[in-house]
Amino acid sequence: MVKNRLHLDLTRSGGRTLPLARRREQVLAEEARLVSAGATRVRVLDGEADGIDHFAVTLADPEASEFCIN
């Protein structure tokens, strides 16, 4: 399999002006919508555990091309 050469980052969190908990909710809601459309969760970056102000989910489309929601 050849890995995709284009990586998309979808910004759905509302930006860093919102609290991390609210951004996490929005990202997870978008993840649920995309999983119901055929995407698969690859990994989660939860910055709170690492002391950074970031939350993101990496998904793969049905052809295994990865993209992130943050």
C-alpha cells in the first residue's frame, strides 16, 4: 500500500479561545459523524495528558488515507 501524499487537517474545535474541554467535545462530535460515514479512528492526541493545550483525532478514510481533526 502507498501512503497518501496529501494530509488534511480539519479544524472543527472552534480555536484556542475556547476551553480545551469544549474543543474536545466538538472534535469528538465531528469524529462520530465521520466514523458513521466510513472513517476509522487511528489515534488520539490528548494534550491535556502531556500538559499542552491541544486535542486532535487522526482518522483514516476507507482507502486508508489519514487526516486529522483538531
